[in-house]
Amino acid sequence: MYRPIVTQQSCARAWVAAVGSLLQSNSDAYNVIIDVVNPAVHDEQDHAVIKLVDDFLRSFENAPISTVANTLFPQSLYDIHGSPNFYQAYHGNFDRLTDSKRWGRYFERISRHRLLDGTIYNPLQEMIEKLANQNEARSTYRCAYELAVYDPLLDRRMFYGGQCMSFLSFKLHPEAGLMLTAMYRNHTYITRLLGNLIGLGRLLAFVAKEADLRVGSLTVISTHAEVDTGDWGIVKARGLVSKAQNILDIQKSEAN
């Protein structure tokens, strides 16, 4: 059982297509597959849709798009400090958070891990160095770049409220460049999906830049997906998607 979403050029268009697909059925589905050709590129239409969704979320006091995206990649810290200094800045900020505000901080999990002997290392940076080394050596290791997010030591007793993203897999394609596949155990499409797509696109762009590779496509597999209704209900969720669809249609017709 799976539901493929037609490949889209951008994160905003992928969000509209995915949520629209779920709304046509029961607002919930298993193994939804979303594919984005240019996850790090946003045009005027995309920005309009992103603002629409962001304003909607803020109106119900939910986390804005930027907050959700930053859980996957802290773009502002990277812009200010560069790599590798932004890692230390991020970890310092993370350590000052209370436990209640540490939920969903995926970047912390992929950039700082403690071994059983207490040694701390950076899985993301090690993977980037591995990618860069093979690129310089022009080797053909295309499928050896994985990052685990699910932690059995921390998450084994969790039923609700734990990390929703479980795994990241980077692949080198001889023509498409560096591709990223992300797997989610559960995915709320109104409050999280668009921010997740944007954050993953930024993460992919960062890894590609640091390893001197071309940015490829992003694929997200939501093993369970739902159109969350929060305080707004299904009618307003449908209205939000309809407005986003209208933005894209109007802009497209004007361009023609």
C-alpha cells in the first residue's frame, strides 16, 4: 500500500500536491511518496504559497515555517558563522533549551552523537567528509551515506511526541547529483510538511556545497501521513489548500 505524488519542481508545489491528494480521500494515508526536483529553489509563486501557509499557522499560534525548517537545518546560524563554526553555535543554543523545547530538533541528533564509551562525534560532518573524499578520488561509492535520527536508547518507550523523522539517506547519482531521501514514521501535513520540505532542501544544499557536489532531488516517504485539523478543522484546511492552488494557477496563467 502506497500513494505516489506526482513529481513537483519545488517544495511549495509538492506541499500543495500532497495535501490535495490526501484531502481527496480520508485525509490520511500510508507510505505517501513525495518527490521534489529543486528543493532548494523557490520562485515568486512558491514564496506566495509559503507566506500563505505561514500566515495560516501563525493565526492559530502554531510554529511558523521558519521554526519547523530550522529543526532540520539552522540556516541563519550557517549564514552567520559558516562551517564548521555554526555547529558549536547551534549546540550551545540547544543546550540552553528546556526539555520541553527540545522536541523535534533533528539537526542536533544528526550533528552530535555520543558513543557508548562517552565519546562525542558529529555524524553529519563525518558523512560530508566521506562524500568529499570520494568526490576528490572520483570513486564510485554512491550508496554509503546514511544518517539515523531514531535513537533506540531514547525513543524505544515513546508512543507519542517523539521524533517523527526516522532516517536520512543520501545518494550520489552520476547525472542528477546528490539526492536525499527522508523517512517519517508519522507526518502532519498542515503544521509540518512544508517546513520539513524546506528544511530538508536546505540541508541537502548544505551537504552538496560542503562536499563540492551538485544539488539533486529530494524524496520524502511518509509511512503515515495525515491532514491535521488542529483548531481550524477540515473545512479551513481545504480552504487553505484551495487558496494555494489558486495562487499557483493564477500566477501560471499570467506567465503564459
